[in-house]
Amino acid sequence: MSQLVYSPFGALNQLHRELNRVFDHYTPEDEPTSYETGNWVPQVDIREDNEGFHVFADIPGVDARDVDITLDRNVLTIKGTRHGDAETSEKGYKRRERATGIFVRQFTLPDTTDEEAISAKMTNGVLEVVIPKGEKHKPRTITIQ
């Protein structure tokens, strides 16, 4: 007989994951995009300091070659794939909780970001994207001639 472990927050955590899936894949209808929904959603932390923003995405088991980071119209897109086991047979598994497949996360960046200086690195399964701040928008006066 197998032992069942009761987790009082299991249903709440599942609801949280489903709500994240719905809201993380929302794109405005007026912006044409080739956006794909993903099979799973990596957890992300965003930190701001005086120099810029740091996005930390937990993507253990994902090779850096399987991650694409793009910037289009102030929307930063992190997309990648976590490959499953090479063996497709389900024999021997009692439980499978690690998601595999495509993931996509998108973030709208402020207009003051320095798009040319964005960088990324991966350390121990955590992707860090550094988004430096640029100069603040200054209004320009145009003289009439």
C-alpha cells in the first residue's frame, strides 16, 4: 500500500500555476505577434537597482543553446525548450512533476532602457538578463522658421 502525503496548499499552488499560465500568455490584440504559448512557465524574479533591471528565471535542466532572448517594440521575450528523457517509455515512473517542452515569458520594458546594452548569462540553472537603464526621455523644443 502506498502512502499518500497530504499537502494543504497543493490545490492552492495548482490554482496559482494555472492563473500564471493564463495571465503570462496574454498579449494585446492590437499588436501582431507570432507568440506561442508554452508547455510550462518558469518562475521569475525581477529586481531594480540604480543601474537597471535584473530578470532571474529558474530554468534548471535547460541548456543555454535552447534559450532565445529577443527584444521587439520594448517587449522582452524569453523562450526556450526543456527536453525530457531520451527514453519515451513511462515504465518505472511512480511520479513525474518536472515539466518539459516549450516555455515563453514576455515582459514590457520601460522606454528608458538601453536596448543595445542588454546582456544575459546562465549560472546553475538560473538565467539572468541584465537590462541597463538609459537616459530619461527629455522633451525637445522645435523652433519655427
